[in-house]
Amino acid sequence: MAEHRTAARRPPAGRLDHDRAVVLDWLREYVGAPSEHLGRAGPVCPFIPAALNADTVRLSFHYGVDARDGDELHRLVSAELREFKATTEPPKSSGVSLDGLLVVLPDAAEEGWRRIDQTYGALKDLAVDAGLMIGQFHPACTEPAVHNAAFQVSRSPIALYAVRYMAPHDSLFLHAERRWFERYRARFPVQARSAAADGPVRPRALPARSYNPRRGT
């Protein structure tokens, strides 16, 4: 793993090692693995296997943050986005970068998870304006997969945000808001023309399913 650090309150002895192992297992066994429920071939996140191999995923743990305060979340994530851009190289001509960041909130519980969902749109505005992508994950997240609306793909055993650079295929995630798609168009004009002609993906009606953080399936 490229880097891991903690901010704010220090965790009890041994907890950081445990939480780090939980997140890494989730990345390897779920995010970096294929799922029959995705509605497409390949791993849940196509970037993760290569990023793990290249050791380019950073973990930033924030203990003592229960995520119930939306303003605190905004400040914390804004600072992480700025630091990520300041300390990584922008994508090459391919438009693809393997650099990634997980902002991990081990002390967030159900009320915090709800606040994470409620404030996600504003944080995505910040990320997309900076040429980045952000996703929210927690044990009860109902965010559906692009190709299967019945699959709640953004489940994780610990609440966290995942950050990476915007990539050519991200029109899939940016059609919902004109502001987001215009930022995408400015970065990838050729792909944007094709994406605008195709329109948003229409998810297939596959069986309902969600990742179970306790079982890892």
C-alpha cells in the first residue's frame, strides 16, 4: 500500500492495524474482484487490481469523526481532495491514472452513514470541479450499480470515501447533472460526444443483491 496515515484522534492500540486489514481485504476480495451481479464483466472497480499491484492507493484514517456533522465532513473531505491533487501526478495522455485515495471513517455509525449519503452530492460537486471522482461507501449504502439497479454496489465494512482522477469512461457516472457532464466534456471532448449521443446507460433488470460486509459477498 502506497501510504496510510491517521488524522485527529489516535486509535486504541491495535485498532489501526485491524481496520487497515479490513479495508485491504475489502479492496482485494470485493472491489478488485468480479461479481455476477454487476451486469458487466470485470471487477467491481477496474482500476483497483492494477492500482494495488502498483502500490498507488493511499489510506487516510480519521478516528474520532462520527460523520454526523455535515460541515465537518465537508471540511475534512475538501482538505483531502486538495492534498490528493497537490501530491499526485495528473493523468497522462491516456487520461488514466492509478493514483487513488481512501478517506476512512472507522467511528461513523448509522446516523453518520445517513449524513454521508445526504452530503454526497455537494462533495461530488467539489471533486468533479477539481477533475476528480469520489464515491461514498458504508455498510448500508443503497447506491446502485450502473448496469444493475438492483445491486447495491457501494457497500463496505467501514464507512469511507474513495477518490481518484476522472477517467474517459466516467461519463457513466456524470450524466445525472449537467454541471458534472460539462466538466467531463472539458476533459474528454471526444468521449463526451460519443457519450452524449448514446445517452445514459439503462440498467438491466437483474436479481436484487447487495454486498454483505460481514460475509464479504
